Amino acid sequence: MKIVIVGAGIGGLATALSLERAGYSDVTVVERAQELRPLGVGINLLPHAVRELTELGLGEAVAAIGVPPARLTYVNRFGQLIWSEPRGLDAGYRWPQLSVHRGEFQLLLADEVRRRLGPDAIRLGWRALGVEHGGTGEIVRFADASGAELVLEADLVVGADGIHSALRAQAYPAEGAPPWNRLVLWRGTALAPTFLDGRTMVMAGDDEQKFVAYPLVAQGPDTGLTRVNFIAERRAPDGMAETADWNHAVDAGPIVELFADWRFDWLDVPGVIAAADRILEYPMVDRDPLPRWTFGRTTLLGDAAHALYPNGSNGASQAILDARTLVFHLATGPGIDEALAAYEEERRPATARLSEMTRQLGPERVMQLARERAPQGFADIHDVIADEELRGIADSYKVAAGFHPERLNERPSLTPGTGVRS
């Protein structure tokens, strides 16, 4: 079987590695970029994704480039505690949660694809134009920067080409740009004083203004400093243009001013922002859930299928789950068409539900509730939100996203041939 994957992001590369693990060798990944470089900042790989990477034989390699956060803590804009819970192994999972640099992780996956499937398994510099659905196969057309055309025939095509997917646009030509919720994100990394226990991911603020920080590199010996990844977020003023094309460096000064009063005993938010090496500005966008992912023998995966708001830190993890689920059904089903139907039946409703939850802030809803009920702060969060409500918000998101600890630990494997899967 010949398989073409459009896009060499996390979802596309995880699909290629899953296919190789299941015994498929005729796999080609085609990427628009001329070169794969370690771009971006930090992401979190949740335990359900780390489980899949471990079953692909990558657990130790990914752990070597990441930091396992032990705790997730939510506070309001005054630094007052809303909710805190253990994460990863400390929460009873069989697999850790890992904070990694997105670019380094992507390169690790790309190196493994080339090592396992051959040096020519990834073809760079080709932009997808579209797919022709044939009776016995698919024809994918690409163009390079000079206008030269590349045509590949395949038994199966996987569209993993991101939020601006050409294959999604072909299927839904009237969809337009990703909708913006008027929140602006500023992402960066900084060498900052170690906060709390040095292994905590912190989210401060509410649905109007928020700051997220977590260690990206283990604390240096005796320095008291840690390389952290951060995201500063604020709702845009009226009149700012709606566009999903931002991805440019901006000056730290105005952002520092926005967070000037956010100085807690244990974390100096404006100080972290001011110490950033570089700050990139993004709009918070997602995609509306689709009624259908599969056309002919071409299907969508990852952000091309279901780009999500970052609430819950789940985008990369869901792409990895897509990849593993698709390949499981391909390897265990009676044929390609049946496998694609089973994949979509399993993953499309689940990600549509997750999209709905992230639009309602997902697990970060506790921050919104704290602001609504106690805008000037509180002495004890349980005077504002009952413990049962806090715990219910956290647990319901874990269930929807597929990483509730008991369910994940007991779920059968997605690796074909390792046991019956329910």
C-alpha cells in the first residue's frame, strides 16, 4: 500500500511513525517548507500522547528533551490559589506529562521518520494543490516555489497540513479563514528565577487576561534560574483587525506594561516577560467542527481536521491520538474504506466535543468562575467555588480529552497486535 502524508508537522510525522510500526513501508511525507528548523516555543505532551510515543519506541528520546511537570496550578490575577493538582507520574499515570520545545520535538520525529523509513521519506519544498479522487486510488498534486509540479499516486492520502490545510480548503472551499475570538497571545521563553517547586505549570488570571508559565529546561545547578516557556494573553481592543496571519516578533515593553501589577511573592510576571529572548504575537484561532473528514481515500488529521484553542494544552496530543487511531484501524480493519470510516467515527465526535469545551475554556474555566464570583479576590477559594465543582471541571475535561488517569491506564493499546481493544 502506498501512502502519502501531506504535512511534516507533529501529526503527519506521528502518522508516518505509526505506519512504520504497523508494518507499512511505502510512506512519503510531503512538506511545504523548504527546511525543517527548530521553530516555535514550548508545548505540553499530556500522558495519553506520551503513552503513544512510548509505544512507538520514542519515550526515552522525548523525555531527554523535555521536563516533566509535577503539578498544575491555577491562580487569579492577584496570585491567589484557585485549584492545584498533580500531573503525570505524580498523578498516578503510568506515563509522564512532558513540556518540550515544539521545534526540537518536530526535528526528533523527522529524524526518526528518516531513520526508519529512509532518507527520502520526507520531501521538502512542495506545496499541496489538491487531490483527485479516483476509483482505485488518489492523485495528489504539488507545486514548488518555481511553479514546477509534482504528482504522486497513492492508495491513501492523509491531510495533516495544519490549520490552513489545502486539502481541507478543497473539501470546504467556502469556509474562509479560521475564526478569531479576539484574544491575542504573546509567546516566548526566558531565563527566570525558579518559581514554586521548579516543576509546576502555573496559569494566572482569567478569560480576559492570562499568563501561563512552565519550565522548559531543568533548573541549572545552584543558579536559582530556570528556562521557562510563557504565554501572555489579553483580549484585543475594539478596532484591531481580525486576521489569522500573525506570527511576528514584537517588543516586550507594551506587554510588560499590561502585566505591570502582576507581581506575586513567588512569581514576577512582568519580570519574566521583560527577560524574554524574543516574543512572538499570535491571534487565538480555531476551526469549526466539520461534518465529514474523509473524501474518497483522503482523510484529514490534526489541526487540518480540528484545530483547537490552546485551553487545556491538548493540540499536539490530539494530533498524535489521531495518528495512532487511524493506523490502528488501517492495520486491523478489512480495508482502507472501512478503516477510514472507523477512524472518523471514533475521532470526529470526540474532537468536536473537545472543541466545544475549549471554546468554553476547558479546565481553565475555574479561572473565569473565580473572576465572575470574586472579581476583587478572595480569602479562600472554597468560599467562592466548591471543591466538588472545581474537581468536576478538571475531571470532565480529562475524560473528554482521553487522559483521565484510571481510564488511560486501563485502556487497551493502540499498537496493532498487542491485545484486543474495546
